[in-house]
Amino acid sequence: MGIYSDVILPKLCDLSMRNERLHPYRERVVGAAEGRVLEIGSGSGLNLPFYRSVREILALEPDPALLAMARRVPHSEMPVNFIEASAEAIPLEDKSIDTVVTTWTLCTIPRAATALAEMRRVLRPQGKLLFVEHGLSPDGGVRWWQNRLTPVWRRIGGGCHLNRPIRSMIEDGGFRIDRIETGYMRGPKPTTFMYEGGATPN
């Protein structure tokens, strides 16, 4: 989660992302990363303790204050390189990454389609995108509230959108969904419809 969803200001979206109820999602998604890993919007380093057996972690984050916080987070002996940059212009070579990890980040990247194209560019052909995101609900009543609340939520939640269609965004970004699970976690339905899964470049 970077400046996109984990900014220093105590905004609602940011506070919710620190919830301990999100730990199982982090364990499954982050723990499945392999090889040379790029984490998008790594923020203050909340995911770092959940990495297991990876060769290298590249923690991409545009906010230098959050990177400074992340450097102080205890983690395993795996090498972590912090990169101050935007997901919309990833300063890495083509096909140089084994796994891209994004956790509650796509909801706030201003040009998410550009960021997804960049993720696809840096992934190796057999690489994988691992994600957990909140987004658009399939239920009409909940979608109505998500659409109604998003303009205000975006202002108080660090740019967070409640109504982004995560699956179609990933597919439109040039990925094939290999696995996806969706459903509500405990909490207000407009903010808690989750998409968790993995995808590979088309």
C-alpha cells in the first residue's frame, strides 16, 4: 500500500488497511511471492513481515516519508531494495521481475491502467501478479452506495475509490486471471468487497 492507500494522514481508507483482520489476506498473497519480487505501493512496509522465500524484494513507493518508515520495519534477512517511484513509471527493465504484489493499491493509483501496463512490462513471460484489492460489488444495492460514496471517500481516503472493477481492470491491463476469490469481509459492505487472486501476462 503506498501513498496510494497508506499515506501518513489518518484517513479512513488508510486506517482500515492496518486492520488485523487483513493479516490472513497478507499471509496468503504476500506469502505466495517467489523469486525477484516487485511490491507496488509498499508504503510504510506493512507487508514486509509476510514475505517468505524470495530472492529479492523491490519495494516501490512514491512517498519518501513512507519509505523511511518502511526501512525501520523488522523483516527477514531477505534483501529489500526501496525504490522511490510511481507505479505509473516503474524504473525497471522489461521482463525483469518474477512476481508483482499489489495489496489494496489499485483502488487509489490515479492512472491504474497505465500502472497495470507497467506491471505487465516488467514481469517475465511466466511471471505472476498476486493481488488482494477491495472494489466494485456485484450486488446492485451495494454498488449504488459505492458509486454514491466514492466522490467523498476519495477526498477523505487518500484517493481511494470504492467502485473500481478490479477483475476487469486487471484483464484489460493485459493479464489472464488464473485464480480469483471474491466476497465480503466483515465490515460495511461498500468498503469490504474483496478480490484476491493471481494472474499471468497474456
